[in-house]
Amino acid sequence: MARRRDRIRAAFERFHFAASAALGSAEARRDRAARAHAEVMAELWLRETGHDAAQQDPGLARVLANPRFAEVVARVAEDRAHAFDRWQGDSPQVLSEIVAGATPGAAGDDPAEWKAVAGEAEAVGAVPEMWVLGTGSVEGGTPFRVAVPLLDGAHLQIVSTPRTRERAEAMVEQLVLRMLRHFRPGVVNVHVWDVGQLAGALPGLYPLTRTGLLTVHDPTRLESLLAQLADRIRRVQTRVLAAGSSSLREMAEQSGKRPESWMVAVLVGNGSELPEAELRQLQRVARGGIAAGVVLVLLDVPVALRRPVESVTFGDPPGVDPEVDAAPVPVRSSLTGPHVLVEPDPPVPPDEVTAICTAIATAHEQWRGRLGAFADLLPPVEDRGRDRSHQGLVTEIGFSDGMPTELCLDDHSPHALVGGPSGSGKTNLLLAWISGLAARYGPDEVELYLLDFKEGVSFTQFAPDPDGRRPDRLPQARLIGVNINTDREFGLALLRHLSDVMRVRAESARRHGATKLAELRTELADRGITGEEARLPRIVAVIDEFQFLFTGRDAVSAEATALLEDVARRGRSQGVHLVLASQDISGIDALWGRSAIFEQFVLRIALPRARRILAQDNEAALELPRWHAIVNHDSGVEHGNQVVKVPEAGAALVREVQRTAFDTHPDEPEPVVFDGARAPDHDTLAARLPAGLAPRALVGQFVDVHGSPAVAELADAPGRNLGVLGPDARVAVPLLCSAVESYVAGLPDEGTRVLLVPLAPDAAPAVDELAGRLHGEVEKVFADGFAARVTELAAVVRDRSGGTGTGGHPPLVVVLFGADGAEPMLDRTGTEDLRAVLRHGPGAGVHVLGWWQGPQRLKTLLAPPGAAIEDLGAWVATGVQGTDLAPLLGGQPLDWTPTPGRGLFLDRARHSRPQLVILTDRGGGR
């Protein structure tokens, strides 16, 4: 028993010893782990706080004094010394050099050297990547320059304390001055809103308000400023960046020029939260602002913004009495991190700030007041005609806040409406627009159709000189119409042509699987298709005073309205653009109730005092000064307004653009010129008649975009006679002579006989002159021998008609001057013979060309059973009312009022209704 007790005691003692050893080892391990954890935490605190900062932190005093952490403190001090020694080498210098390279010019210069100058002369140039704030240092080491990205880089958010608010405002003022001084005045526009001041912050910048470079906003109307910024972003995104660029910066890098100025919005708050609605709007502006050139500089406006945004934080020094002004101000920047102490550049003295701003405002006034600055909007001569029109037509028309402003005709704004009363500069704007297009695009990229309905010669300078003293012309022009205030049919002909062009292009697009012009041009290029099929320039039709086209409620207005609606609707996809200009569109009766037409005119240009061009409630044009315009690419809605100064184009500069374009493209065909004050020349039109066809009698020129000669083919076929109707011998006789001369010129010299019958005394001089210009056998038959000659002619016709041949008769041309006088000279038999000549003569090679003073006697002559109105297969009427011509149309009503120099021409073989023609002038002009 005793031995068993001893064994148990011994075993218990061994267990007790083992448990004690295990517990002792665990406690020792726990102590070592606790010490290691404490050392790790102490090292973490020291490294996060920084060795030097930890020495000043009361919360870490016990850690630094604990001998157990001496090794940790020494290790941190050694690492700090090693890193600081490396940093204190050449790192600050290298960093300063990097900053200097990213902040050229005023973006990084010393404010102490600023003078009252306006900054760089060039408009934009290279945009600095960063803008200097001041000097930074790490724990009192070597200083280096500190900068932050702005403008195209990021927004800036500044937080201050009551004691440092003045220094923060000085920093903002200095940054704004850097941006204003770096660029030409007008490239940067500043908007200031201060919640606590009626006049706004930054008073030293107030001289800039004189020219609009600085706008101070009502402290109670922040939503108005934010709406203005949002409208700017929306306009840039929908208009300027619509071609595919992601930002204005990218667009500037691609094109070499910046299309829009910057808007810098300085918002000065008091540290209080903004209302929820304004907060959301501010965040939306911040998200889309940088890409659209809208930059926010926020001072004490608490708001969480997504990147890109940089921050600068001003703080009161710990443990320092806030009343002590000399205390150092700790400033931290998000770009340099918490360990870099930033010392802002010293504020510029207020007097110098005012002087600098006054100089900038003066330079801005001088820039805006420049005359003849249209030359600054044109590309260099060596770059003329190089732009491509695949995506649209873009040209600079003026200046807005010192930046060139563009007019765009593309898929988004296919058509333009221009308005302004007389003397507002409408003609100057149109000439500048046309010249700008001609300077940028060649004839393969743009074709121009120019019509001016007012009594003027606005577009005459683009046409060839009829006197030959000026060799140049505008090679992009295909049609030029001037002095056509009474010829509405010219506009109608143009709209018909545009409709035909759209139809042809639409058919080509369907064949090649394209939906718009840009796709069609690309598809044709990919397939290697060249020639006329691949030549698809954009077409711009400029119609000045277009309201004349819709005067009254008649057939011309009705057709023009339908065609205008069709072209406006379908032109977008086919590259056909309309530019309609008018003094006032409110009185166009034909367009009442057709609002869908003007909805397609997205681009609106309102000149001073223009009404009803912009949206109904947009009256901004009423306050415009001379030489300015409202350019609106948003259908005239007010948020799309852009005030543009339109410089005077000047005749010399327009001529220089035209001459350069002509020298580059001298082989382009001449444009068709319609001059309402000049009749088409007979010889010019006759030279354009095709050879090798049946003989043709020239009566004038059709009103179409090709200026086609109006002719009657007088082949040996029934009805191929020609009548000239008109009471005025001074018009009708030369017209008949022109027709006879052109017809006989197409007949063979041998065998041709011409009988000239002057039954009207007024025609005798013209007959004598005509006889000298005709070839073949020419015979004059006077009144006393007319009856006998009619009998002979009837016999000739019967002999030829009764022959066995079917043709080959020598031509016999009978020309009656004053055919109305034949009635009292002929008895019943003679009248029947004349009817027989009219009816059967053309088939036998005998053609009658006659002048009747009135249609009624002609209708009597053609009355059945001896003849019919079809026996006069072609006629041209001048000076005759449309109601009087109805008998020659089988009773069809005809709405026509005679106009000098114009006539109605009907060739029954080609037309179902009479066609308007411009009468020829044998002498070359009226």
C-alpha cells in the first residue's frame, strides 16, 4: 500500500512539474508576442505619422520615451535618415524641372515678376498640363515647385479655415490670373459666385467685367449659373463633339485648333451644404465639364466629386493661437500627399492685380474691335481646299469671346435659317459663309447654288465677268441667280433639281447598302468606283429673300412648298443643305401650318433686330449691336444662343478667296448664271445646241439649273410649225428672227428656200437685217403678192404630198411677220390654202414660222374643218394674258401674267403644259 502511494505521489509531482514548465513557457511566449506586437504597432504609428512629426505629437511621447522601443525608434530614424538623405539629393531639383516643363509661361512663372501685360499673343497654343500653386517641402528640406492640373486636366476643390480663408482666396485669384495671362484675352472666361457677398469674391478681378471676361453671379441664383454651365456642356456634346471626339482637348489635338473657349466657374461657399437639387446639378456639371471646357474651382463648397478633381486643404497649425497671424499655415495637396507641406506663392498686391486685369480687358477690347479680321478666320493659302466634307461642312464665321465660332451643316444641323432686317449685315454674313466654304472645300467636296431674290447683285461677283475683264470665278458655284425678284420660277427650278439629285443619290445608296452620304462615299471608295458616280459633293443652296418664292397662293407657291418640305426632310441623309435668308418669315402665307418644314432648320442665325428666326420666346437678337449675330445650333432654343461678332468680309478679301480657288481649279465648268436684268445671248445659246439632230428653232432659255436652250424641233412631221404670239412688235419680231436664224442655220446650204413675208410694216427693218444673215435662197414676198404666193405654196404642198417618195424634199421655210394681216388679204380659197400649208406642209418639208399679235385670230385660222390647233405644234407667247391662251390649250385654264423678257413656250411633242422661258436677245442684252 505504501509503495503504491509513493508511486502516485511521484507521478503527480512529475505532472505538476510538466504543467508548471508548460505554463511558464506559454507565459514567456505570450510576453514575447505582446512585446513584438507593441513594437510593430509603435513602428506602424511612427512610420504613419513620420519621425519628425512623431517628435511633436504628445500622444506618442511615452512611446518615444520607453526604452523597450528604443530599437524600433532607432530603426525608424535610420530609415527616415536614409530616405531623407536620398530625397535631399537631386530629387527636389528633378521634380522642379518636371513641374517647369509642365507649366510653361504664365502657368508657372513667378508672381513677383508679373507686369500689367495681357499675356501671350497666340490664341491657344500649347495648353499647360499643370498650374503652379506654390512651393513644397518635405520636413523642411529643399523646396520644390508644386502644381495641379486644371482646364483640360481636372477640377480644383479648396478647403480653408476662418483664419486661412484670405490666403485661400488669394490662391484662387492667382490661379485665375495665371490662366487669363497665359492665353489671348477671351480664350478663358471666368464666372464667380460667392454665397456670402453680393458683389462676389476676388474684387481685384472686377475690371474684367467691362468686356465680359468676368461675370459675377447673384449669390441667391446659383441654380442659374449651374444651368448655364449645363447648357454649355450640352451644346458642346451635341454639336461640337458630335463627329466622334471625346473631348475638346482631343478635338484640338486632332485639328490643331480649339473650337471653344474655357469657362472657369469659381464657386465660393461658407462650408455649408448646398441644397440637394443644386448639389446634384453641381455633380452633373463636374462629371461632364472637363471634356466640354467647363472647369470648377470650389472654395469651401462641401461636395463629393468624382475624378478628375484635385484638392488643396488649408489647416490651422496645431497648438498655435488662431489670433497669431505670423503662424505658419499648413497646406496639403492631394497631388503631393500628406507629407508635403505646400507654401502658396505670395499674394499679388491688389494694385498690381487691378492693373493686370485692366490691361487684359483693354487687350480684349482691342481684339474684339479689330476690323477686317475675317482674314483670321480663313485657312492659310497653302491649306486652301484641303478639308473633306464626309461628315459635314464646317466654316468659321466670327468670334465669340475671342474664339472663332463655327457654322456646321451636317447630319445634325442639315439646314440653316438666317434672318435680319435691311442693314443688319445679312449679305455680309452670307458672303463670308460662302467664301469660308470655298476656302476650305474644293469643288469635289461642295457645290454651291446661289439665288438672290432681291433687287441686287450680291452673288454677281462669283460669276464669270460677262465683259471678260475679270478672268476668275468661283469654281464651286454651279448656279448663280441675281436680280430675280420677279422670277419665282428660278427658285422652283432649283428645288426641282435638288429633289432630282436626292432621288438619284437615294437610288445609289440603296444599291450599295448605305443610309447616308458619308456611308455612300465610303462604300464607293472601298469598291474602287470612280468617275461621276463617285463624285458626291455636298450641295449648299443659298436663297436670299426666299420669301419671294412663296408670294401669293398660286401654283408656283404650292409646288415650291411641297418641294421645300421634301428637300428639307430628305436632304439630311443625301448631303443637300438649304440656307434660307429673309428679313421676316412671319408673312409667308404658303407656309402657315407647315411647321414641320422649319423644324428641319436646326441652325438658326439671327442678326440684330431679327424676329421669328429663333424660338418664339427667344428675343436675344433684339439687343444685339451691329456686326453681331446669334448663332444657334439648337433650333433657336435660348440655351443654344451664342453671341458672335461677324467681321466684315470685304470685297477684296472675297475676291482673293475666289481667285485662289479658281487658280487651283481652273477647269471646273462655268456656273449657269440667271440675271433677271440681262437676256440670254442668242449666239451663246445657239452654240450650245447639239449637232446632228433635226433643225431647231431657238426661242429662249428654260428656267432650270442647267440654263437649257428652249428650242422647237421642226422636223418633216405633221404639226412642226412655230408661232410667236405677242402684241408688241419690238419683242415679238426679234424673237421670230432669232427662231428663224437658228432654224435655217441647221438646214443644208444647198436647196434651202426661205420666204420672208413682212405683212406688218413694223417688221420691215428687221426682215431686211435677217435676210442678210440667212444662207440659201432668200426671197421677200410683200402684201401685194402674198395671196398668189399662198396659192403657189398650197400647190407645192399638194405636189410633194402626192409624190411617191417619203421625204428628201428641199427645205422650204415660210416666215410670216404679222400673220394677223393675212385674213383681209385672202379670200375663202386663200384661207383654205393657208390652212392646208399649215396642216400638210411640215410633212412635205414646208414649215411655217409666223408672228401673230393675238391668239384669237390664230385660233380662228386654225378652226376646223380646214385645220386644228395641233397644226401649230409649237408656240411661244409674250405679253399675252394666260386667259387669252386658253383656246390654244383646248380650253385648259392657265394662270399667267405677262412679264417683260419672259414668255410661255409650248412644244406639243414634248410638253403637256406651257413652260416659262427667258426670251433671247439677238443683240446680247436688254
